[in-house]
Amino acid sequence: MNQRKCNHCGTWNSTVHDNCTACGKLINEAILRAEEKKIKEEKELSLSDRIKKPDWLDRFFEKADNTNNPYYKLMAAILRGIWAVYFGIMLFIMWFIFWAAG
């Protein structure tokens, strides 16, 4: 009969058991690797979800672009106009600072 040693407590166990008979920790290496791979994939998935998840403004603009509701379209146009004016003012201020420094 083959035996394997528990990495946690050092007890020798039969290969029939997947868990250590003394401490109860998992000793089947195939299952251990599968669980580690699953945990790693879940962490990567949760990280990619956090990175790719659009914020509320992106969702609003996407909904406004895909709807027939005139109020959504009007609000999106107003918000985009405000953003364009803000962006233009910031560009002018940066140009003025570089012009004054040069």
C-alpha cells in the first residue's frame, strides 16, 4: 500500500484518503493543484472585472446612445457640451501657462 506524507503535520497516510487522518488537511496533490488553479483564476477574474467595469457615466452615455428617449439624448448632449467647454477652458489655461513661461 502506498503512503503519502501530510505537509502540514507530517503524518503518513494511505493514498486511499484525500485528507490527512490526523489533521484533516487535504493531501491529494491533484486536488490541491486544481484548487490552487481555481483560486488563481477567480482572483484574476475578479481583478479583470474591477478594471473593465464601466463607471456610472459610461453606462449613462451608452444607454443614451442606444435609446429612443429624447430626455436621455438631451441630457447626454448637455453633459457632453459641458465636458467640451470644460476641456476647452483647461486647454486654454495650459496654453496660456506654456506661452507665459516661454
